[in-house]
Amino acid sequence: MAGRPRSFDRDTALAAAVEQFWRSGFEGTSIAMLTGAMGVTPPSLYAAFGDKETLFAEASAEYFRRTCEGVDRATALPTAREAVARMLEDTARAHTAASTPPGCLMLTEPRLAAQRADVQERLRRRLDRGVRDGDLPAGTPTDRLATFLVAVMRGMSGCARDGGTTEDLLAIAETAMTALPAPQR
Amino acid sequence: MAGRPRSFDRDTALAAAVEQFWRSGFEGTSIAMLTGAMGVTPPSLYAAFGDKETLFAEASAEYFRRTCEGVDRATALPTAREAVARMLEDTARAHTAASTPPGCLMLTEPRLAAQRADVQERLRRRLDRGVRDGDLPAGTPTDRLATFLVAVMRGMSGCARDGGTTEDLLAIAETAMTALPAPQR
DNA sequence: CTCTTTCTGTAGCGATCACTATGGATTGCG
DNA sequence: CGCAATCCATAGTGATCGCTACAGAAAGAG
């Protein structure tokens, strides 16, 4: 029943694919780049991950999973203001980390609009909770605010890809924070 | 001395190339797509515009020229606040115009970082003038503010590419305006 | 008209794209 | 061991990439 075991670690190879797609996007990444980065020959890649689209779906899902961990940690903070501030700071640092490609795969890749909408929705729900908790004034347009914040994070990603530093992105984050309505008193 | 005249209008063909690059970016646009959109065969394209990089340089320069017209109109407004508001509104409408592809070529294309830096610099200079005119408080971090505003516009472009409406982008613009320091009194 | 110059269309160049057929290598099971 | 199952490496599929050689068509100069 059991055949020859595969000679590479699937999770390690997937992580390499994530980084490659992160760096070059879906269209900019060729199978040859993937096999090189993953240390796997084309037939092994196709046997283990399916075609390029399927591999990208799995890689972007893994990326999204990691992203959501950070988002959940941020949204767990006591106030909406702290949650948003943490989220923007995390974004600034993650997009400019030396150990990973600049920018954000999820915010850059055209075909990941659904993931972006998901994050935006999580953000909006946290803002809604902030309104209920009194962190934000009643009547705060949480939907518009969430749309704005996702746009800002997308801009941060682009800035990082253009060579922007952590400080540049943190400055954007701080400036964006001034758009949050002051807490009700 | 004079040979056979070319059978197409160079400016019209260039405009078609601009739109094609605008829609699909540099890497996403093939010569076949360009020749199709421009109504020109490959040898004519190469004779009139050079290779793909050269054509893109000319097309993006043309796009940039049009963009700067709008930027200049906005920066000519009497106050920095009006200038920024106009610029963001123009951006919201331009990125969602029905007659052109969604989003912005200059803000989306990775290789146009120099043009982005140029616009950011123009914006910063207008903000500096605002400080001198008293439109903005003394000590306003105009450089950080300009970086922020370019990031927001880039986010608006991405939002438009994801299907965002003019209203969505105008909401982002309005929210971003609240990050501008109140005028000195 | 001929000659030169320039443009146009066909057709195809080598390279790379995503992807796979084939055959040998490596495992567990009996 | 033999057998079935699974994976690996070579090599190559047709399609498309950016780009161009070639030959015919259309203009002015003489």
C-alpha cells in the first residue's frame, strides 16, 4: 500500500511558496521560481499541491491564517482605539520586516479581494463593539471608518514596496489614528 | 527622402496603449494585447515606439502629464485644506470613472515609484505653503502628512480595483481629511 | 517611368510559460 | 525475495512571451 515517501517537508515547501508569492505576486511568480524556492521538481510540486492556482489558494490561505492571528490579537485589546492602533502598528512592522518581503500579499494581490473584505468586516465589527462600549461616539460611521483603515493599510503596503521604512509606515499609522473620533465622555 | 506614411495616428495609438497599461499594468500587458488595442501590427509598433519598456515609459509619462494637470489645478486653490480636499475628490472620481479602467496606473504600477515620489513632493510643497500662509498650524509635519495622503490615495486606487464605488472612495477621502490639522486661529 | 525611402503584413525567431508523459528509484507488505 | 504503490528526475508538450527578418506596398525625387 505505502509507496516511496516524499523527500521534502510539505509545510516547509509551502512556506517557501508563500514567500515567493508574497514577493512576486501570482502572475509574477513562475513555476520555475516556485520549484527553485521550494527545492522541488515540477512533477513533485504538481503531485503535492496541484496546479499553480491551487497552490496559490493554499499559500494565500496560510498567509491569511497568520494575518488573522495578528488581527485577533489586536481586536482582543480592551478599547477600539487600542485595537486599531495595534493593528496599524503591527501592519507597519510586518510590511517592513527584514526577514520577509516588503508589503503585504493579501493587500497587494488583485485576486485576494475576498480576504481583504473579510479583514475589513472584522475591523468593522470591532469598531461596532467600540461604539457599544463607549470607546467611540454613537453614530460613528464604522463601515466608512473600516473602509478607510483598510485603504490606509493598503497604502502602507505600497509604501513599503517602494522602499519605505518602518518609521515611514509608523508615521502613516499615527496620522491615520487622528481620523478616529475621540472617545465619548 | 520621404517614404510611405504611417497608416495610424500616433497619439491615438499611444492613448490606447495608456489605457491598456492602465488596465493591466506593465507585466500584465502583452505585446499582442497592445497591438490589438492600438490597431497596429507588431513591426509598426516597434518602429513607432521602440520596445515594450520604451513604449511604457512614454505611456506612463503621458498618464503622469494628465495627472499633474489635475494636481496643479488642485494645488492652485487658495488654501491647503481646499487643495488637499480637491485632490482627494478628484482622485475618488478619476479612479472610478466609467470611461477609464478602475484605479490609477501611477499609484499601482511598481516601477512608477519615482512618479509617486514626485507627486508626494508636490503635495508636501503645497502643505509647506499652507503652513506659511497660516492654513495649517506651525510645526505641522508636512512630510509625514504628504506620505500619509499618498498612502491614502494608493489605498483608494486599490479599493477602486476591488470594485469600490465613487461613494466608497469619497468616504475614504472625507475620512482622510479629518487627519489634517485644524487651521491656526 | 525608376529609384530610394519608409511603412505594413506575414510569418517565425529563441525563450519562457504552465504543465505532464515516461521510466527509474524507493518504500511497505507478504 | 517479489509485488504493488508512490515519488523523483529527465525531458519535452503546445502555447505564449517579446521581438524581428523579409518581402510587398505606398509615398516623394529624378
